[in-house]
Amino acid sequence: MSGQGEFALIARHFAPLTKGVPLAFGLTDDAAMLKPRKGQALVVTADAIVEGVHYLPDDPPETIARKLLRVNLSDLAAKGATPRAYLLTAAFPRDVKEPWIAAFARGLKQDQAHFGVHLLGGDTVATPGPATFSLTAIGEVPGARMLRRSGARPGDLVCVSGTIGDGGFGLAELRQPHPDLTDAQRRFLIARYRIPQPRTRLGPSLLGLASAALDVSDGLIQDLGHIARQSGVGLSIDAAAVPLSPAGLAIARGDPPARLRALSAGDDYEIAFTVPKARLKAMEAAAAKARIRVSVIGRVMKGQGVTVLGPDGTPFEAGPGGFDHFGR
Amino acid sequence: MSGQGEFALIARHFAPLTKGVPLAFGLTDDAAMLKPRKGQALVVTADAIVEGVHYLPDDPPETIARKLLRVNLSDLAAKGATPRAYLLTAAFPRDVKEPWIAAFARGLKQDQAHFGVHLLGGDTVATPGPATFSLTAIGEVPGARMLRRSGARPGDLVCVSGTIGDGGFGLAELRQPHPDLTDAQRRFLIARYRIPQPRTRLGPSLLGLASAALDVSDGLIQDLGHIARQSGVGLSIDAAAVPLSPAGLAIARGDPPARLRALSAGDDYEIAFTVPKARLKAMEAAAAKARIRVSVIGRVMKGQGVTVLGPDGTPFEAGPGGFDHFGR
């Protein structure tokens, strides 16, 4: 994992991931070159994951790699950016076996093809601790119109893509299978946890339509709190309008609090955004064109924090560890 | 180190590092925007460091941070790029104390001012293992003229900036003080190990002059081997011409093999490059203007690998673990 061994590993498993990208120089240089296309600005984001903290030690290496790439592509998508390339630094445990690394690289290769991105550079080191990966993703937005967290205005509608809570339900399934689920539903939830679906086609189509956006990674309510804070507004969310998947509904049917857990569970990697009412129709057309389901789940008000309304229109009580620390 | 604690840490220690950089959005968004100046291409590079592997656990946090930033700026400099910004992902041990993080951030702040770069984004996570940091540095080159490893041609001269071996001697000093050194020399060598001097002013001035370049991080001979391989040439190095610092000379005086150790020790962070003879005078003028010492240490030949010539002009014998695995 150092010296000549490191170079051989990079050449065998990672250099092929730069194929077709002349400015990555096959990882034979210490750096790569990058030029945004005419009229585009670059958007950059970085995330780190640690074995045993962000993924389970026995998760398949392919899905660890794909999730790492996808959570970064999700950040780009929520900013309206089209993904282009990424840099990866990998700290592999000293006793890592080469097939593990090969599988990890295969996962990246698979998703590179799917999302049209390429490895641009990085670093490989050995660690006496848990495997630790850091990925810097680079995308492009036309002009300098990156979607921000700070543009929500009172009167705007709050929307979310896809379904919420599946990632959290999937993680729970890995720990303790839920008796009400079919095998297919169980597999669906685990796949949603392990292999998020970054909304890379929806995000860029929201440019000029959404007033604020972010990706849902730490839990819908907590993340919406960032939009509230950065925009200086309050958000009112209708709990019943938050879309659950059929598998999520199967859980919530016999266990109503599961619907609330879905609102605070992480690993959704959907886009939560606000849109002025006048642009709702245009946004719905854009989402239909991207073939991504979008649901209106609430509205922006004067004030601060995130309020969750129950089925009867009254705010949920906030117990200890509940929603109150998001401010109301 | 997670949830609200992470946000507070970022706000207190890392958000101030984005001051004056509107497109970093004070780290309040998940991503930052970046536009190269007109006519410039971006150059990107990434390095990771692990506690106990790349630095000593009791190294001062300021110098760990500064070295991490500087080794990446050194990569950019060797490509001819002017540094602009960086992203940082930090995996802090769960029991890290906030003063340690504050000191780490102070080190970054100090070097940001010195090198004219800014934090653009990143991620902060907790790890049960050793502290692990990854830094992606972004620079600019005019046109698309990044210096490569692959342009050396037979007849070119091999050059190196500054002095070689100090980093390795400095690391040795931390383990076992050398009896022949003054206190000032000892401090100088340790500082060279802990706080490398990336040649950010020399690098860009070599554009259009050097035919190949890289920064010396893994040992001069090993790194020159990359230029030989990527350029398809052989390099002949005159050991006596490789510049040592006064402290390095003080060690080599009573211990001649130390001169050879200097050639294979790491952590120099000087620029090694090749230059066509016709451009030697122009290169020397550029180096003088950047106020960086440059020494001619050898020449490029047909063939392959790196040959080190002793004082009498004959190649050194390659013992076990010696120079032979770099190819001759």
C-alpha cells in the first residue's frame, strides 16, 4: 500500500477509470486539468465516509463506492449542477485485500458510465484505522446560477422529489427485518439505503424555477431547517403530504409513528426545494420531463424554523429529541 | 462531532477561512462555485494524510494543517499552476479536543494569507480511528499549458529547486538528534520536514521553459524515475551536483552516505524539472526573478531509468534496496 505497491494498485484499478478523459493523464501526473465549457461555472463539493460510521464493515465494496459517488452527485444535483468529474482519496486498511479494492473500483466504473462522470485524480494511502474515503465532485452550471439554500420567500411552496424515509427504513431492515414487509419491499428499502438515486436530471431543470434547494441527507426536517435559517423564513410542512414509497407505507400502516421517523431519518438523497407559486406549473413540467416524481409538501411563511402539521392541521407536539431543536 | 455539533464546529473554525470568497457561501451551502479567470484552465490535485503514517501524533496541529495544504500547493506549483482555493475533508477522532481543531484551523488561516488561497468547502466527520485529512487543491494555468511529466527529451538538462534531503534529515532529527548539528541547524531541518516551502512562485514561471516537471515528495531519485518513465528517456544525475543545505552538508561531512540518503529521502517538496539547453538562460533568469535557487544536476539521455553518477563519474553500485529498482 505504499511505494511501488501503491503505484501498481493505482495503475491496475483506478487509472482505467480515467479512460476517455485526456486531461486526467491516466493518473500518471500529480494533477489533472479541467476547463468548464463556455458560459459555465464549476460547482465543487466534497464528502468523506468512514468504515463503521457511514457504512457497515460488511457492506459490499461496490455499493460503498457507488454510494460515496452518488451522495456527492446528489449535492451537485441539488445545486442545479450537471456532474462532470471527481477526485478520490482512499485510505485503505493495511490488510485490505486486492479483490476488495477491485470491487470498489468496479462500483465506481459502473456508476461513471451511468452518470457520465470520470475520475480525474486523487491519492491512495494506507491506514492503521478504518477505511476512509473522501470524494470531491465537480459539476457545471450555466452562468453562475447555482441553486442556493438562501432564496426561499414567504408564499413559496415547499417540494420534495421521490419518496422520503426509505434510506432510514432500509438501514433499520439491515438491523432488524420488519415483519410486515415482502421480500421485494425489503430489498427495495435496503437498495435505497445502499445505492441512493441522485436526482441529476431533475436538479439542473430546476435552475431558474426553484428559489432554494438542497439534498436531503441528514433527515428532511433537519435539512429543511437549513433552508429556513439561510433564507430567514419559516417552513410549514404537512406531514400527510410527505410522499412515502409503497414499502414505507406498508411499515407506516401498522406503525403510525414510522411516518414521523421518515421525516427525520437520513440517507434520502432526494431534492427538497422551494418554488414560487407562479412557477409551479413550469416546475411540474420540468419534473415530468425528467421523469421524477415531485410532491408539494408545505409552504414558506414569515418567521423561522420548520413546523410539522399533523393530519388535523395542528403542529405535532415536540417531545425530547423531537422537532423543537429545529426552532419554532 | 456530528449533527448540531458538527455544524457549530464548522461555523466556529472553518467558515471564517472562507472570508472574502463570496462563492464559498460561508460554508452554509453544500457546494461552492468556481470560475477560472478568462483564458485560464483549472488544475486540480488531491492528497490524503493519516495520523501516525504521514505525521507524528504529537506534531503541532498548526504544522499538520500547514503541511497538508503546502504539499498540495507544491503539486500545483510543479504543474506551473497558481494556487487559488481548496476543499478539505477532515475525519477527527471522536475524542478530539476543540483547541486541537482551533489550532489546526489557525495553521490553515496563516498559510491562506501567505499563499493567497481560500477554503472553498469540504466535510467534517468523526472517526473511531486515527485523524485522517484529505485536501483537494485547485489552481490555474494560462491556456492549457500545465507542466507534465512526459515532455523530457534527450539533451535536456535536469534541474532542481532549493536543497534536497532536508525533509528526511529533519524527520531523522525528530527520532535521534545528530551530534554534528548546531541547534539552529536542527531547528532548520525539523522546520523543513514539518513546514515545506512549496515553490509557488517558481512553478508558474517555468511554463514554456521546462519540458517536464514534478514535485519531489517521495525522494528525488524515485520521483525523477516518473519523469524518465513518462517521457520515455533516461536521466543521468551527478550526485555531487545535488544541492544540500548547510545543515545537510554538516551531516554529510562526517557521514558521506548521508548524501545518498538525501537522494532517496522524501518530503523535499522542491520542483525537479528538465529544460532544453536553449532555454537554460531564460529559466535561470525566471528563477532569479522568483528568488529561488535552481541547480543543474544532470542530463536527459536516450534510454530509460535514472542513473546516479558518483564523484568519479561512474555509476554508484546498486545494493539491495538501492537504486536498481528504478531501472537502468
